[in-house]
Amino acid sequence: MHPAFSVILLTTLIGAGQGLFLAMFTGQLYAIAHFLPLQTSDFYASGSLLALSLLLGGLAASFFHLGRPERAWRAASCWRTSWLSREVIVLPLTMGLVAAYALTHLLGWTAPWFRVGALAVDLSLVLGVLGTLASLALFVCTAMVYAAVRFLEEWHSPLTVTNFLLLGTASGFMLAAAYSAWLGNPLVGFFGTWAVILTLAAALSRSAHLLRNARLEPRSTVQSAIGVRHSALLQKAQGATGGSFNTREFFHGRSARTLRWVRAFFLVTVFPLPVVLIALAHAEASSPLALTAFVVQFVGLMAERWYFFAEARHPQNLYYQSVA
């Protein structure tokens, strides 16, 4: 498949935004349980606003992939059957809850409503729970846009959903660690530890996905596509003298060597390198190193997402392989 840069930005930006919000609310929950020191409302508000800006950036990037952006609202009309429609609905819902959570902390609307045992329930806690559920639903909706496509075997796997969830949360917690380090906040160790755990879990999941896809055998061949069983059948032309929508949108046009280089690049920059950098940042109390860890991982995630799209072999390319 052709990796559209706007979709790469959409999926990586909103993944990091969701992950950062989950990190902020996780920090608040740990503080409520007295496992961490309670932070000021400004800490949670600023972190959530940063998460919201990433979600907004992803939404803005998605419009560059639309042929008629003014009709984007119609994408929500098929929510009963389309994962894309569900994503279109859940994304603004998540953004609204993240914004409300940030505003609650910003305005100090954190007075307890009631108590359940030792737990003080306030507006920020309720919005945090709802925002968490919406963020997890958005991860599923975004991933299922691709995992639900049965004829693209590389995508049609539960590992697609797992990868989107783990990679997004890993980048979000890595950003939370960088954010804490930049403010000189003691939570950098907490967020950094979770970032390492999630990154290692994502490495296992993504490696399993790569191994699975490497063993796939195409269900269709040139012979089965046209109903001719001859073993030496070769396509010499696509039936047209130039490119077309099909050759532009359903194949990336890059060599197998390029794909191998991109795969090697993201395997290094998404997994081991950020782990080393965030560990050094914590040991040296260096905020620039913590920020570098996030930037390196995010660049690697963009390469990973490019590879995710490029790896998928659309069956229609059987008819256009002489150009593709």
C-alpha cells in the first residue's frame, strides 16, 4: 500500500496524545493511592493540554488525506458498520474529555463530591476515567480501520490492535517523562519506568507481527487472478502506457532494499535507543536527553507506520506489478 504522510501523522500524533493523557491520569491515580506525591493542578493541566495539542495536530493532518474536506462530517454516518466512522466519532469525544480534564485542573474544580472509603471522588477523577475509556476505545477504532481489512493479510491480525495500543502508550509515557524532566518534576522516574516497560512490550508485539507477516503466503497469484494455471505465467504490461490511481494509491513504489532499511531503522529507533536515552536521562538528571528519547522514538514511530502501510500487499497489484 502507498503510505500517505497525512495518515502516518494522524496515527502517530493521536497515539502519542492518547498515551500522554493516560500517563497524566495514571500519575494522578497513583497519587490518590499515596504511591506518588500529589502534583499541582498546573502539572496535570499543562500535560493534558499538550496531549490535546497532539490530538488536534493529528486531526488536522487527517484533512490532507481527504478529497473533499468539507464533506468530512459525513464520515460519521456509517458508524454501525465502519470502524472509520467510529474513529471519527470517538476522536472528538476523546478530545473533548481531555480538554475538560485539563480545564478542571486549570480552574481548580477538584473539590471532592463524595467519598468512597478513603477515595475522594471529584470532577477530575470522573473525567479522567471517562477520558481513559475513550482513549482506549480510540486506540481500538484506529487500529481496526486496518485490522478489519480481511484481504490485506499483513494487517488482518489482533497484533495490529496490540501494536497500536502499546506503541501509542509507550510514546505517550516517554513524552510524559520528558515533560516531567523539563519541569524538574520527580515523576520522571515513574513515567520513564513505565515508558521502558511499554516500549519493551511493544518490541515483543511488533517483532511477533513481523515474524508472522514474514511467513505469510499470498492467497492470490497471477494464475488464480485470471484463471490460468500455467506455472510459467508472467505479466509483461499492465494494459496502460502510464500510471493510474491504482498504481499511485495501492503501491509505494520503493524497492525491497528500501523496506529492509526502513525496518532496521525503526527497530533501532523505536525500541532500544529510546530506552537507553531515557535511562541515561534519569541517571544524569538531564532534561535534554529525556526530550531526545521522545523525539528519537517518535521519528522511529513514523518510520514504523510507513513500513506498516508499505508492507501490506494489495491483491490488485497482481494486475499492475509490471509498473509497481
